[in-house]
Amino acid sequence: MKTLTWHQWLETSRFALITISLNAIALLSSPATAQIAPDNTLGSERSLLRQNVIINNRNSDRIEGGARRGANLFHSFEQFNITDGQRLYFANPDGVVNIINRVTGGNSSNILGTLGIQGSANLFLLNPNGIIFGKDASLDMKGSLVATTANRLQFGTQGFFSTDDPQAPPLLTINPSALLFTQITPGKIQTQSVADAGRDLVEAPLFGLRVANSQNLLLIGGDVIIQGGLHTLGGKLGIVAAATPATVELSSDPRPFVRQVSNTSARANVLINQNAFLNVMADGGGEIQINAEGIKIQEGSRLLAGIDEGSGNRDSKAGDIILDATGNIEVSRSSIQNALFGRGASGDLVIRARSLVLNKEAILLAATASQGNAGQVKIQVADSVILTESAKIFNVIDLGDPKSIGITGGIFLEANSLTMTDGSQLGSYTGGIGNVGDIVVQVRGDAILTGMNSQGLRSGMFNVVTSGAVGNAGDIRLSAGSLSITNGALLQTSTYGQGNAGNVKIQVQDRFLLAGEAAGIYDGTSIFSAVGLDAVGKGGDIDIQAGSLTVLNLAELTANTFALGNAGNITIQVRGQAIFDDGGAFSAVGNSPLLGSGNGGNIRISANQVELRNGTALVTRVSDNSRGNAGSVTITATERVIIDGRNSDGDRSGIFTQVNPGAVGDANNIQITTDRLTLSNGGLLEANIEGVGRAGDIGINARILEVLTGGKLVTTTSGSSSAGNIVIESDRINLSGRDSGLFANAETGATGRGGDINVNARRLSIADQASITVSSLTGQAGNLNIAVDEILLNRGRLTAESGRGSGAEINLSQIESLLLRNNSLISAQAFDNATGGNVTVNAKNGVVVAVPNQNNDIIAIASQGRGGNISITTQGLFGIEQRVATPGNQTNDIDASSQFNQSGAVTINRPDIDPTQGLAELPSEPRSPQPLASCQPGRSPGGRFIATGTGGLPSHPDEPLSNLGSLDDLALPAQWSHAEAPNLIEEAQGWIINSQGEITLVGRQSLALLCDVDRSKN
């Protein structure tokens, strides 16, 4: 982001504090009537007009007389107008503090010349029919001015000075306390003045109406229209648009000002346009207050408060700018600024309204560009806030002057809804020395941030420590009913100087949508926190809580460090679904070893369901040639995690922890806890180390794990560091499809050890060319440890491959059944001089079965090294035997051979079983079976062998019994009497596969030999 210095901004901005060109002011026509006409309501104390009096060395007119009551002097006129070029002054007798002037006729007052006081009294001008200051109108007074179209001026409990009941004033000796509007329609107040008004504290020319420095200027009427300048340097500027009925309470300190507008008062509208300039900037104290129903500030107009250059001290305090509207406020191509150029502290910028619209590069600004603190921007709106067409709300410590020292009050915005479009921004930054305040946005309904302007400036919010600055950025805290950040909009907290970046904290009651169109970390829609190049400090955290979260179309959550400092964490807590569709979350370490190191942040997501689709990536990384540790990725989902698919560029959806080439640092772990985890269509979990450090592990705790159609869990090393491990705790695991599976690899050329794979489950199915593999072709591979009750390999593989040293081991334990079908393989193979790995199968309470004639092998072979050992402990080993495994044959083989070296050992262990179990002692003398006693020998030479019972015979002696061959007996139930047999353990004599694919052991088959009695021959 290109940022101008404060003074460059002022010089280049169309709203800079420059001389107003008289030719640029569009003036309204003024009435031709111009006269002073005292009325007779004051009797003998009536006002008098003395003409052609020399005042300040110029020919002038003076008003004398009037009714004096204590420190108050009252005048009353039927008409009160000042002609073009006329100079009219009020006499100011000693001891008079307030000169109060009422107009009782039916016409408005037109002030086209100079209105002044020969003294320091305050002037009250009441005309309920209206007051108009023309383009050449000017003020010459040392006190304050109150111009109002109220019809009554209240003096506490003493009474009123009224225009509609024009009696002589009673004993009104105290300061005025309130203005009352009781007439049908209050008149308007309009000022068009661009007359020469002298110079400000830095000798810049001023134009318009001006009272003496530190005095107050109040315009209190019906509608108020300002199209010129209003100045009171260090004083208070008050504008009130009131309707009937209304009460405006006044204070006197001792200068009159608006104390409050009662809540029950009706209000009118204020229009500030045509390059109007409202200015109270001085050496402190200046305040602007506007009260109305609707307020419009348009066409290059400016409101300015604060402390001017070269002014103030450490105790100086500027006043606030307050806009209070019961209706709408609109600021269009205009600015409102409360800024510190000198020493001290600037005031706040406060807006209260039903709705607020900022458009056409409108600016609200609270800033310090010197030594002192900037105030707060505070916006409280009942309905909607809309920023469009590059509108901005800024709170800054100016970066243009390295001597700028201070803190800022931050930005607070409260509304029912918020819309920011077309490059509109809320921004807070420090470019000097000092801390920047927080940006706090509280929206009860929808918050929408979207789009860029034509120059590529993005809508959003930022809180930044700029390059060369020293200080901490504040937080961005955004809460809403629903939140949408789309089409290039962003939230950013970063440090590019010396100091910490702030945090981004988002709370959304319902749906949070983050969606982009542009590509890249810096160009797309994003929530972004960074420690920039050459910076020293900590990155901010990104913390999201929402009902649901959707991240689409290259939108990203990013927390990076590129210098000396740690990146922040990314934490997402969602009650419903967290869906990433071609989006992502990133935490990277990217820095120069000469500058030091920083650690990446962690990514943590918890939700009911998490989906990563179409190329979505969650990444923690130590970038090339950098130093520092990558963060971890942790996902907790109550129901399910889905990682699926690729984007249009072929990038896989996945979760990645990486240490890149040339980097020094540790990768961190990937941990997923859920009821069901599915990786499909290329979905990937990968922990990779190519630099120097410790690799990350992958840990899965899921009741059901599905890795399908190219889905993978992978740990790899490409250098001297060891690869990470894969640890899985599950009930059911299903691996299916080519290239699907679990892989712990050391890449070719790597000298580091490959990782282990540890699986603990009740059931494991590996099918359709999926596999679980540990491998290292140029180094030591890790081990494969599987503790599973039931293992089914159907064109599946368990492999351990080593190219150096002792071979990797495969350990299968707690097995109740291990079934191999359709070219399945369990292999601990060694290449080159490596020793073959060992395969250990512990099925002491189960069986190992290979479906015959399907090329299912268990091997521990070697090339030039010794073959590995194979140890199988089982109650039953079926369909497979020890012999050399020849590729492509259809036999099921157990092979521990070496091509050029000694073979390993194959050991088959059976549990101790009594071989006489279930046998009965035979008699010493054979006897004829009972059925044969009644058989008569036939003459036919033939005979038959019949096997009876509920089961049939297998088609091959090595094959299992088929449950499809069972026949139910059709018979009436019979009563059996038998003695109880002892409960003896009988050795299994066969096995079958039931309809669920489970193996069931069976005992001896029931056979009977029957004779065939051929009665036809006998």
C-alpha cells in the first residue's frame, strides 16, 4: 500500500487546506431590502442608530441605546439588515457581557456587510424569520456570536425575551439559558460568506465569518445552510437545526455554547456544501458540534479541528468534532479532520445518527503528525453505515515526520448494518513513534465488505505499523450478525517497522463468507497479518468465531513473518460447517538468515464439519533459505472432515507443513480429530522437510478413516533430516484406489531416515491398489506398525522399502483375521546392499488366509544383502506356503530370499494345541457297524460314497468351505437325549467366509457311510 506523508496528502488532496477561490463559490441571490429599523417595544429604552461613525479608522454605523438589565443589554428591531459594504457595530457599554438583539418584523435579516461590536460582549441575534449572511458578510467582534431563528430566549426562571410577545424585558439579569422554538416554522440560517477573514496561526489565509480566537460561533435555526467559511480558532463552533417544538439549552463558560438539545425536540436539516470550510484549529480547545435531523456535507467541504503546526504544549488539548443527527448523515467528496500538527492532544471525532453514508472519497480523520496523541473516531448509528467510492475513516500517527510521537485513540463503529464498497476503508496506522488504537466494529445485522476502486485500492480494514515506524498496531475487532468479505476486500494487521502487529478478532452470529476473484496471497480477498521485511515484532493472531464459515475462490487467511518476529496464529471456531472451496489458510516463515529468525503460527479449526475442496490448502511453512519453525495444523470436527479434489491448475486440496530447501527449522504436526475423515480425489495430508530440522508428524483420531481415489497421507524428507511419522487411531479404516494410502518416505538422494507409520484400529481394508508404505531408496526407511483386529487386503499392499542399512520392518499385531485376495502383497524389500526387512505377523488368536491362486505374497526379500526374516504366529495358516515368490505367478508365497546373498528365516508358529482333542478311544476288537447288521450283500459290483450334513465339500482341498453350499434339513423336530459332554477346545479343521467378508473357523465335518441295499437281485 502506497502511503503519502501527511503534508503530501494535504497538498495532493482535493480537500487540502488551501485558499478557497472566490470564483469557485456559487452564491445565492440576496434580497434587495437593506435597512435598520428599531421598533418601539422597549419604550424609552429603544434602540438608536447612529450613522457615519468612524470605527477602526473606517466610516461605520453604530447602534446605541437599548434596555440594560444587569450585564445584559437588549435591543429590538422591526427590521435588521446590513447592506453590501455597510459596517454596523453595536456599542458596548462598560459591564455589558451580552448584547441581545431581536427582530420582531416579518422579514429575514440579510447581513451583506460587516457586523461588529465595539467591545468584547457576546452578541445574540434573534430573528425567527431567518438570517442570511451574504458572500461579503464579515464579523468584527471580540466576543462570541449567537445567530438564531428561535422566537424566545430563556433566562432560567426569570423569564423570556421573545420576538412573538415583544414586551419590554423584565428583570433578565442572568446569562441566557435556552433557546425555544415555538413558532410554526422556524426560519432558516444561511451563510455564503467568503470574505477575507485574516490568517490562521501559520499565516494561511482564511475566508468567511470569523469571531475572535477562542470565542464561540453559534448558528441555531431551522434549516442551516453553510456555503462559505466559519472560523473560530480555538473556540467552539455550534450548529443546530431545530424544528417546532424544540429547546436548545445553553451554557456559559462564560461564552455561550450549546449544552444540549433535548431528546423531545424536533429537528431540521443542515447542508454544508460548495467548498464550505468550518475551522476551529488553533493551539487547543477548538470544538465543532452539529445537531440536526439530517446532515449533508458535500462538494469539497471541510470540517477541521485540532492543534496547528508550531502551537500547543504537552498539556494542550483540542476539542471534539461532534455530529449528532436523529436522521441521516451524508459526507460526499468532503472531509472531517481532527488533527494534531503541534504539541498536545487532538480531540475525538464523534458521529451519532440513524444512518451514515460516506461516498466519493469522503474522509473522516483523527490523526497526530507531531508530538502528542490523536483522538478516537467514534461512530454510533442506529441503522446502516455505508462507505462507497473510496470513502475512508482513518486514525493515524503520521509517517511523514519521523518525529511524530504519540498514540491514537482508535476507531469505534456501531451500527445495525455496515456496507463498504469500491475501495472504501477503515484504517489505523503509525508512521512515527507510538501505538495505534484498535478498530472496533459492532454490527447487529449484516456487514458487507466488497470490491476495489479503479486504482486497485481494496475495500476493508487495516491496522499497520509502517516501515520506519516504532510502535504497536492495534487490533481489528469485528462482530456482526452475518459477515461477507468478497471480491478483493481485506482485513489486515501488520508490522513493517519496529513493533507488534495487532490481532484480527471476528465474531459472527450466523454466516461468515470470505470469497475472492483475484489470485495470490496479496491480491485476493484475504484476512492478513504479517511481520514484513526488515520489521522487528510479533505478527497478530487471526481469531474467528462464527455460526458457519465459507472460504471461496482463492480467498485466504494468512499469518506470515518475513523478518525477526513470530507470525500469529489462525484460530477458527465454528458451530456449524467450515467450508473451504479453492480457498486457504497460510502461515509462513520467510526471512533472511542475516536478519534473524521468526516462527510461523499455528492453524486451528474446530467445527461440526470441515470441508476442504477444489484445491484448498492449509499450509504452515518455513520458506526457502529462512530460519524458524513452522506452525502446526489442528482440526477438530464433531461429525466429519472432508478433503477432496483439485483446482483448475491441478493443485490438490490438502493440509501441508513444510520446511523448504535451504531452510533451518522444524516443521510441525498435523492433527485431525473427528468422527469421520475422508480424503478423496487427490485430497492430501503432507508433512515435508527439505531443509534442516525436525519433520512434522501426522496424527489422526477418527472413528472412520477413508482414503479414496488418490487421497494420501504423506510424510517425506528430501535431505538429512528424518521424515515425520504417521499415527492413526481409528475403529474402521478404508484405503481404496490407485495411489491412495499412507506413505512415510525418504526421497531419492535423501540421507535422512524415513518416518514410521503406526496404525491402531479394529478393522483395516486396503483395496484396488491402495497401499501403506514406508520407504527410503537411498537411506534407512521407517517401520510399519499395525495393530488391527481384522485386515483385508484386496489388491492392497503393505510395503516397507529400504535402500541402505537394515531393512524396514512390518509388524502386524493383535490380529484375529488377515485375508489376502487378488494380488495383494505384504513386502519388506531391500535394494542394493541393504538387508531385507522383517515381517512379523502376530495372529495367535486368529488366522492368516490367502485366497488360493490369486498371487498373494508375504515377502522379505533382498537384492545383494541378506534376506529378511518372516515370523507368522497363528492358529491357522491357509492358502499360502513358503517358496520363492515369482512375479506374475498365481501362487501365494512366503519368501525371505536374497538374490545374491543368504536368505532370511521363515518361521510359522502355531499355539500349543492338544492333538488328541475331540478324539475318542477306539475298541481293541473291531465290530461291525450297526447299519451293516441288516444289510444283505448284493450281487451288484457297484457302490456309492455319500457325505451328509448341513455343509458341502470345497472344490479344492486348500479352499475354504463355501457358505453357499449349505443346505437346511427338512424334517420334523426330534427329541434328543444325551449326556453333557465336557467343554473341550477343538482345533479348527476348516474355515469359511460369510456374507460380510468375515472368516469363521469350523470343526470336523459330519460324514456318514451308508450302504446301498439292492433288493432287486435278491
